[in-house]
Amino acid sequence: HRHADSKAEGFVLLRGSVGFVAMDDNGKVDDAGLVLISRESGNIGLDCRGGTWHTFFALEPDTVIFEIKSGPFDAKTDKQFAEWAPAENTTEALVYLAELEDRIRRRFQLRRREWEIPR
């Protein structure tokens, strides 16, 4: 997703680790768009410019972040979903998430993903 109103978004890691992925307008990801947020990496926070296509996900159980965005919040206009991305809560979305997580794990030499895609 991205924030169509061009609001910046930031978050600070409180516990665990997070993979962050930024994409271009066509959904392409390069290594510069991959960020590991963890105590071990030395990156414990991130500021994402408004209008940037992105996603982020927990890499460990019980991961906790503190997210910061300027208000007011309106769920109807907060996020714009990419036409090139699979719909949420679908098998295609799980496959896409697995591919992104695997890419982060390879890039930062982390252990393999522990969860499987339901068949």
C-alpha cells in the first residue's frame, strides 16, 4: 500500500524484528528497498516518505512496533492499494508475502521462514 494523501509514516521497533520493503510504481523491488529493522542490525526505526509503495511484516513472534502518522486518521482514505498487488486475505497474497519475506531473509542472511503457505 501507500498513503495516497502523501502523509509520511514512521515506526519504532519496541520488540522483535521487522522486514520493510519499498517498491516502485510498477511493484518492482530492488535491494535498496529492503530494510531489516532489528536491534542486531542497529536499525530500530524507519521513516517512510508519503506516496511510497511499501509493506512491512514481523519476522519474529511477538514483534511490537510503535507507528507514527500525522492525523486525522480516516480508514476510508488512509491507504491506497496497488493494482499489481494481490488482494488481501487470499492465497495469492500469502504467496506474495512469502516471496518478500524470503527475499529479506536471504538479503540479510537470516534463518529460513518458519511458516508455510496453507494448501
